[in-house]
Amino acid sequence: MPAIALALPSGGSSAAVPVAVLVAAVLHAVWNGLAHRIQDKLVGFALINLAYTACAVVLVALNPLPAAAAWPYLLASVVMQVVSQLLLLRAYQLGDFGQMYPIARGSAPLLVAVLSVTVLGQGLGGGELLGVLVISCGLIGLAFAKGIPGRAQLPALGAAAGTGVMIASYTVLDGSGVRQAGTVGGYVAWLFLLQGPSLALIAWIRRGRGLFVGVGPVVPVGIAGGVLSLTAYGLVVWAQSRGSLAAVAALRETSIVIAALIATMVFRERLGRLRMTASATVLAGIAVLELARP
């Protein structure tokens, strides 16, 4: 993300890296909050995607083209990213922000750990296993925060969990694809450029000309969400190039707790002690899991 990273400190300051990641965590939670705030979620996600598509056009012009070997990974990741957004959109339509966001975000590191054992054949150390168990406990607490889920809650929980599956899938794909690309900035720029129009096109197919009727008041919110999303990703990439990848990944998940605060203060959702404790438990488990990796 050279276009974004150029505005950041160029030195290897130990303080700059965690500050950048914390800012990225805040921005990630905020743009998700903005998406949830727009009453028509389909319109909100379409606007957000169009906004960062416009930004991606600039980034594509400023970065080299990824190597040919990276394109199968990149295209598969685009599909996963679009499906992830559609599932997250559905989760926000059906459930509370304070419950859906932690389940979607927190389940991804857990699933990545499971995939590393079942698919890649990599064993889990004691610290990693502890992290998996702690995350599992936190997710169970979030899922049962309102008691045993009835049929009415299952679609929302399923959409949030499905989002986590997609996040875990494209995380594995991008981890391989970036190594083949020869350019982090070019890979990410094309990822956003291809992903954004895809979701906007799906929204157009669903609604046609009526998609953006009367949406003038929420256009600034959608644009802000798209810019924040792309900026958050740029900050994380910059931090990963200068700090410990495991520490950056763990610190980034503070967005879960930030999202819980947004849900309480902005959306007036009653999180209660159980949901707050469960969110903090997921965060703690992610930190243990990431920091325990070699």
C-alpha cells in the first residue's frame, strides 16, 4: 500500500507500529459500525465497495502488476471476500452489531488454526491449543448471550459464523498469493479493485434502478466507510512490514472490544456482562493463539 504507507513514519519506531495497528483496529470497527448504521444494509455495503473501488483504481496505477502465479490465489480470494461481505451483510440485517461482529471476527483465527491441523497437517503447540480453547469459550458465550438460540436467531448466527469461515479461507489464500505476487501493494490493490465492483453489481442485480433511490443522505456515510476500510488495511500492511506479524495480528483484534463499545454507546445495544466478558475472552484467546505461533 505505498500510496497510504508514504504518509506514515518511515522509521522503525517501536511505538509507531502498535499505534498504527490500534488505529487500524478502531477504523475497522468504525467502518463496520457505519455499515450497520445504514438502515438499508445492501445500499450501505454497495456504497462502501464503490468508495474503496475508486481508491483501488489509484493504488493499481501506483503499484506493479502481481506476478502471473499469484492470480489464481487472488481471484479465488476475491470470490471469498465477496461471499464474506454478503454473509456479513445478512448477519447485520438479522442480528445485533455487538454480537455479530465478534462472532464473525473472532471465529476466523480459530478456524485458521483448525485448518492448519486438518488440511495442512500442522500440529498445534500447547499455547496454540490453549488459544483455540479460549476462543471457543468466548464464541459459545456470545452465541448464548441471549439464552439458548431459537429458530429466529439461528440465521443470524449462521451468517456470522459463515463470515468467519470465509475470512479464514481468504486469509489462507492471501497468505500464499502474496508470496507469489512479488508485490504486496499490487496484490492488495487488485484485490480491492476486483472485489468492489462485484458486490455493487450483485446489489444492482437485486434491486435494479431502485437501488440508490433516496440514498442521498447516506452517501457520505458509505464513502467514509469505504475509505476507512481501505485505510485500515493499509495501516495493517505497513505495520506488518515493520513489526512482528504475530503481535500485529493479535493487537489488530482489539477491534472486537472496540466494536462492543460502539454497540453500547452508538447503537444503544444492551451488551450486558456476559457479552462483554465473552468478547474480551475471544480477544484474549486470539492474543494467546497468535503469540504462541512460532
